[in-house]
Amino acid sequence: MLPAPPRKLSPPSMRFRIEHRTSYRYAGTASESFMEARLTPVNDDQQRLISRQLTTTPGSNIHTYTDYFGNTVETFSIVHRHSALVLVSESEVETLPIPPPNAALDISVSEARQIYRSERLQLYEFLRPSPAIELTPEINQLANQFFKPSDPLGPSLLKLNTWIKENFKYSPGATRIDTPVSAVLKNRTGVCQDFAQLMIAVLRSAEIPARYITGYIETDSQRDASEEGVDAALIGASESHAWVDVRLPGGFWWPLDPTNDCIAGERHVKVATGRDYQDSTPTRGVFKGTYTEWLNVGVVMQRIQNPVPENAGL
């Protein structure tokens, strides 16, 4: 009797519960507000959206559509007077390891560029400057430094990822959402949004397609608590995170996180995609009746135990 074939194991996964709370408080009374939110985690081959709910205070009717880049967008209006507005997005997500794109990383930069040129119409928006990403002579110098034609593509990408981490200081409050890439390069300081847009600028200047990703990340301190079996509130994920998707020859988007000098994986939860921050900002809106507002954003990201399948012991 032949032995039974080995049971095919599912790849290891992680499961997270995420609460993203956005609070607006007005100096006076707003007579009307209109908001749109990109807060729904992606549901794809590397990430499974288990549950999702958005609530607003004051309450409202929420309408949903998919934008040009494939992001889920929720819109709503508050048409009566209010002095504050609170959005609470609650999600449960399962993430899977990303398979290594080994073959695509070994080809030369020159060979990769030839392939990209054949796909230029499809990738046009991720090869050109965009509203928040300018391609300056200084950026072009970096592109020439890191992406020489004969160099292998994969190691060149990782070197740029490491260089940003080692040469730029992570400093919340040092920049604004509209700080240009040129200022980030000059001052060598910023946050994840700045480092992602800087990396994208260098890649596009090197004729390598790249797009901007927003989402969430589990930090080291959070991971340690979870690995000990403690499902505690995870310290450190106070706001959204940002990283970069690099298009590799063959059609695979490879996620790199220059803020942490790593390949984005199971501890990253992807929410939205775009050319830059402006295409994937978590919330934006307009209001009438007052000229001053205060914004507070908080994210709680908690790793939870995956349920054990019924046939796990078979």
C-alpha cells in the first residue's frame, strides 16, 4: 500500500485587528461637511479582508465606489450643523508571505529597462512625475548612482532602500503632507511618506516603474508582545504607514519599505495605491461655516490568533 501523499500546508499567515480613528474638531460650528475616505484594506492574493466597518459621528449614509487606481473609496455628507466629526474604521485582516521574485531580480538594469519600454503605455503613470513627486537633476544623479546599466536590478533596489534608511532621520513633525521631495533630500529628515516619495522619485528617474502604497505596519515592540502570546494593544502604530511598490519585469509588484529597510511582508497591511500620497490619502474633505479645524488621527493595530482549522490534525 502506497503511503499517503504529504499534506499540503498553507503558508504561515498573520491576522490583525485594526482600528483607525480620525477626529475633526472645529473652532465654531460647521454647517455642512463632505468627506471621502480610503481606509478599506485590500483583498487580494497576499491579503484577505475578513471584516470591515466604517462608522461616523454624527451618523451619515455612506456611499462606496472604486477609484481609478482600484482603491475602495467611501464618501458621505453631514448636512446639518456640527462642531466635531469622527470616523472610525474597524478591520480584520489576514496577511500572507510574499513569494520571492528571484528570477526578475537577477536581470540587469539595462535589460529591465528594455522590458519596461515595451510596457510603457501600461506603466506610463508610474514612470512620470506626479503632483507630489518631481524629478529634479539631484534626483537624476541618485538614479545614475544606484542604477548603472550593467548592475543586477534586485541588489540595486535593495541598496537604495538601505541608503534611505541609513542617511535620513525619521522625525515626525519635521515635514508636512505637501513638503516637496527636493526639501526632504536637502534636509535628510522626514517620515514614511517622505521616504517613500523620495524612493519613487529616484526609481522613476531611473526608468523603473514605482507606485505609492499606504497602509499599516506592526512595529517591533508590537511583534514582541504578540509572539509571547499576549493579544495586547500594539504600541507604535499611531498613524498610517507608507511604502513603495516596484514593478519588476514579468508583471510582479515588489513591496519595499525604505523607512525600515525591509521588504514589506506579513506585518504590513495594504490599504491604498497611487502615484503618490495625493492619490491615496486616507481621508480628505471640505466643510462650511468655520475657518479653523483640529485633526487627530490614531491607529490601534493588534495581532490576534488565527483560528485552528477543523482538519489541522489530519
